[in-house]
Amino acid sequence: MKKKHILFTVLLCLTVVTSVIFSGCTEEKKAEKKEIAFKMKLSEATEVREGENPIDKLVADGYKLENIPKDYYFRDAIFIGDSRTQGLMMFSTMKNATFYADKGMSTVGAFKKAAIPKDGKLVTIADALKAGDYGKLYISLGINELGYPNPDKFIERYAELVDIAKKSNPKAKIFVQGILPVSANKSASGSTINNEKIMEYNNKLLAMARDKKVEYINVGESVADQTGALAQEGSWDGVHLNKEYCLKWEKYIMEHMV
């Protein structure tokens, strides 16, 4: 009986291992087929204007976003932000995207803090953008500036950053991301970081984006609970997102790319 039990256990383990390997191979095959189909479609793209990303042209012509490998769509994308964007960089699947993100980053720091490695040296975000080497730009700033006495100054600096990007690459798609909410507990803690202030800033960001004729993405709704606050289970400190909620953020960006 003991030998039979051991034999059964060994067979069970082999079955599980084989199933896992087969499953992995199947997923790899699906990804491979998806990439081949996409490359064929990309090679057929016509009437692409000079400087236009052919992938953007495919999407505009109705090609489904879910059929585009993320590594392709985001390889010309830059994400600007603070420690929350660093979390997105760490946990997201957009591994070919470029991230200009630094802890404590703000619109002031974007012009004064040399924190972005470029061409063998550290430069400011504003200077890095002047290279114009991007097709898509996603900006997420503001959480570190909620305590400033004059929100309009924040908007002025933000708008200046958008202007630099537009001048450096007029064909780039620019996305202003709304400031993500904080948890209800964090918002009620008496800190300057609260959801009422975030809503005030986001309304100003929306107006600025419309004025500059760039996209505004209300990313907050991807991680908010029914009250509009950051879901309690989405963060360990009420501000920064965990992996599950960074992936929700990423998914929302994917669904609002155009």
C-alpha cells in the first residue's frame, strides 16, 4: 500500500508539472501568433503621414487595441511622475516604455531637479523633453504640491511643461493624467493631501488640458471606491498603489490610449 501511495504521489506531481509546462507553452504560442498577426497588419499599413506612428494609424483605422502587443504600443511612450509613477514602472507590464519618474517630483522639480539619466548625465525632466524623442507623453504630477498656497502657479508650471513637449515634438500625443485619489482614512487625517484638494486641482488640470488641446485622462476612477476615494485595499499607506492597483491604472491607460 505504501509503494502504491508513493507511486500515485509521483504520478500526480508529474501530471501537475506537465500541465503547468503545457499551459506556459500554450500562452507563449498565443503571444507569438498575436505578434505575427500584428506585424503582418503593420506591414500593410498605408497612407501613414511623415512622422506619424503607424501603430496609431492602425488604431485610428479600427484595429483593436487588445491585438497590439504592449511592448509595441508603448515603446515610444514616456511617463512623467513622482513615486506613484515609480510604482507603475515597477509593477506594470509596459517594460519598453521610458519613465521620467523620481520620488517627490513636482512641477517645480521638473524644471530644477536634475534626476533623469540621459546621454550619460542627469538632467531635468524639462530638458529631457526637449529631445522630442517620444510619440506619447503621459504626465502624472501634483500629489506633492497640494499644500501650495496658490494652485494656479502649479497649473502655470504644468502648462509650461506641456508647451515644451508640444514644441519639441508637435506630433506627439500628450496625456495629462488626473491626480489619483488617496484613501478615505488618509484624506480625513488632517493632511494637506486630501481628496477635496485633489478634486480642486483636477478640475484645473482638466481646464488646462482643454486649453492646450491635449488629452485629459481621469485615471482616478480606475482605482477609486464608490465614494471616489482610493480603495482601502489598493494601498498600504493610503497614497501609493500596490501591484494590483497599479495594474488597474495601467489597464485604464490602455483603454484610453486614443
